[in-house]
Amino acid sequence: MSAGDKRGPLTVPIWYQYRPGGDPWVLTGAGSRKHRLIEAQGEFTLMIERVEPTVRYVAVDGPVTRIESGTHDQLVEMTKRYLAPDKVDAYLDYARRELGEHVAIFLKPEHWLSADLGAA
């Protein structure tokens, strides 16, 4: 998604959720720059990297299948995916108090690119 005239695509870290065979999805602030750019473009890319046990990455891109109001259950699911159990409740309290409304943006995977780059 374009970040503006004479700029490259907007690239920022984001939490995502994916189950094999399903559509990857992200949560972002309703009306945020990320939300507006993805909605205007109608497609986006996710890139995931891990470094253990070897350096690996996967990138997936495709069209947006839907954008809907984010739910409490989605926020809980995403938070539990990324944070240690003892940090979940505090983050959820913070998110509800400070982050405002979210949207869930779903991606239909069309192109996959992956590599295992060997030991770090």
C-alpha cells in the first residue's frame, strides 16, 4: 500500500493471526492510517520472520476479503498469541482504555514466498 507520493509502501510491524487453510487477519485502529491505506488499496502483504531454530521468513499477499469491526474475542485471541500469560490482562485493560475501536482486516492469500536461510 502506498505511503504517499514519492514514498515506498507503508511497512510497519503488526500482530497477525492465521490458521492453515484460513485467511490471515490483522487488527488495527479503526480509521488509522494503516486501515485507510489498506482499504484504499484493496490488498496488502504480510511478512513474518523467525530466527530459531533457523532464520526463516514467509511473505504472503493478496486482496482484502473483508474489513469488519474488531471484536473483544479477536483482541483476546491476538493478545494471547503474542504476550506471555501474565501480561495478557494488563495489555487488554490498556487496549480497551487507550487504543479505541479496532477493525479486523482479512487477506485472501494469493502469493506465498518463503525461505529457510540456515542457522543464525
